[in-house]
Amino acid sequence: MTDNEKRKYIEEVFKYCKTDSILVISKKTGQLHRLDFPFAVLVIQDIGELHKGLICYVNAVKLDLSLIDVYIIRNKAYYFFNFRVLERKIRNSSY
């Protein structure tokens, strides 16, 4: 994909997405709904200082140069595939 194609893709995505939330499909209902930041995720494999089983809060989502979603957690970037989105907010989290 060329840089121009990436730019057009990002412009198209931002027609539907906000910068303060993400759109997810519920595993239970199959319906699309919006999760506002911060939202909770479960670490599914050790990555950096985050260990499997830890619940963290995502403060932002960015795109890397390959157009892969990156979660911002504690001011550090992690690829989205290291996490599972929790559809409801969880209290008493470490992050």
C-alpha cells in the first residue's frame, strides 16, 4: 500500500471513528458499540512490563506506519493483538 493509499484509508476511517473512543463488535450479541477511553483490556501474553492476566486501561489508540492499531497504556505503545478488550469497565485495576 502506498503512502497516498494509507492516507486515504485513514481519512475514510476517521469519517466514522472518533478520537476519544473505539468501535467494537460484542462477542455476546454481535452488535457494534462504542467504547470510550479509557477502556479495560486483559493482557493475553507477556509484553514489555505487562504480564499475562493483568488488567490495564487503554488511554488512546493510534495507528503505526503499517496501519496496525497500537494501544497507549501508561504512555507506552503496544500492539492491539496482545490484549483482549473487556466490554465493561473493571474497577480496582493496577493501571
